[in-house]
Amino acid sequence: MMFYLHRMSDQIGGFNVFFYVTFRAVAAAVTAFALSLVCGNFIIRKLISLKVGQPIRTAEEVRHLAELHGSKAGTPTMGGVLVIGSVLASSLIWARPDNWFVWIVLFSMLYLGALGFADDYLKVAKKKSDGISGRAKLFFQLALAAAVTLVFLANPLIQVQARSLYLPFFKNAVIDNMGWFTFFFFALVIVGSSNAVNLTDGLDGLAIGCTVTVALAYTLLTYAAGNFKIAEYLQVPFYPFTGELTVVCAALVGAGLGFLWFNCHPAKVFMGDTGSLAIGGMIGVVAICCKQELLLAVVGGVFVIEAVSVILQVMSFKLTGKRIFAMSPIHHHFELSGWKENTVIVRFWILSGVFALLGLATLKLR
């Protein structure tokens, strides 16, 4: 919306800054951060009045974890609406409304946010840690992935690039045409990213802190992919539509920092599945838009580690009857090993920052 103010630059000096993605990205981050701070306390009070407290696993389910987290019972959940609302409002204000990549990403965020909201609501209503069944949740995630894939493959301007597969450290596509495998690949990215962030959301500020570093990395990646000169210099895929996602990713950085203000230990609010599913899916779609899907496994290394720890734990128990970790996801393993909650959180944040830097470093190592 603010983008069109650059047309007034002939009459009013300085208004040409609204044309530049970099200016609007910074403005979007500041706007989203401010909205989160201004609306945060109101949202928390509203959630408390609605009695949507987070159900904590009972002692029968996980005795030691219940002892560690028992004091968190009743903390309002569904706080992800604050992140979603801030990103949406900021993006609508500062991103170009005629850019269809922006709408794909925002739609994906809202869709998965609604799915997460329904999941959180059922948990609160039942007063248990179980919401929507895993199969139903997967079905709706796959439906979104299929819709996103169809949109990409139906557009003649980008369908050739959409079918291409790029790997970190390689200048050119390793596969020029994935064919129908594109559906499976996009589904893996979107569903995997969405669920990985969801699994990471188990300690105060852990998931949102890691989200900020990943979103910041993709702010730079989308800018590079949308700028012809930079894309040519770094030899990364050039998408003319991707530059506007710099604004959306910057808005997520700002919204994430604003939410962390209330979600840091001891948390006043949890994002719940409302936020984690939406954020994870949104990042996955952004990675698809800038053709840096597999680089997400590096940039979002903490999310990957959390998801893999769950997979390994389940496989080990089914095959051998023994558990590899004291508990999965792995952040709970370190808690039960004696690490303080704040120690786990900060160390995972550090790892997330390192992974983001490693991912960005691959742009020059090609």
C-alpha cells in the first residue's frame, strides 16, 4: 500500500524511498515489532479472559517434565495470533499488493494459522495435550502443499524454474525438471518445516528466537534472489517476484522480536500451534519462492535437529524397545539431563545463529 507513495516523488521530494525494497523491509520490521508491543498486553488479557490456558502434560504422561513445567499450567496459549496479525498488517502496509508471491506466503500463513488455532482450541476444550489428530493435521498440510504447487506449475513465467532443483554449493540446477516429483518435494518442504517449528516450540522463547534468525537469513536470501545484479553475481536463481518477500520476511523478524518480548522466560503467553504451524509453513513457502528449499535444512538447523530427534526416538523405540534420548524433542532431553531451561534456550539460539550464518556462507561457496 505504502509502495504507491513513490509516485508522488515528482511533487514531494524524498517520496521515492517508498519504491525501494530495502526501505520498506526495514519499515515493515519496525511496524511489526511496534504492533506486537502495542497489542501484546491486550491480546494476553483477552486470552486470559477466554480461559485458553496451555494444558501441561500430566505426571502420568511425563512425570519429570510435569515437575519442571507444572508452574506453566494456565499460561495463555494461541499467542501466535499476535505474530500472524503483526506480520499480516505490516506486510499489507509495506509490501507491493500486486505481487502474487506475497499473497501465496500470507495465505499459507493464515491457512496453517487457522489449522493451528483449531488444534489449540481442541486442546483447551479437552484440557489435554492432544488436539486435532495427526492424520487430519497432515491431510490439511498436504492440501496446502498441493495448492501451492499447482499455483507455481500453472504460471508459465516460473513453472520451469519451479520444477528445477538447486543444491547448496552448486551454481546451476542439479535437476532441471523434477516433473510430478515437484508435488512431493514441495510437500516435504512445507509439511516438514511446519511440523519442525511446531516440535521446537516447547520452551519459553525457544521457537520464536530461532524463527528470528531464520527469517533474517531469508530476508537476505529473498533480496538476493529478487535483485538481478546480486543474483547474477552470487549465481543464485533469479525470481523477479521474490524481492517483495524481503518485506514479508522482515515483518516476521519484527513480529518475532515483539512476541519474544512477552514469550521470553518466564513466558506470559505461548504461541501454540496457532503460531508454530503458521510460521513453519510460511518459512517453507518462502524457501520455495526463492528456490532455496534445501538450504532451509542448513539455515533452520535447530528445527531440523529437533524434528530428527523425534524421528530417531520413535524409530529406536519401535525397533529396539529402547530410547536414544531421555525425552524428545531434544530440548527436553537436555532439560532432563540437568540443564536449566534458560541455558537450553540461549544455547539453541546461539546454534540457530551459527546455522543461519553457515547457510548464508554457502552463497559464496559455489
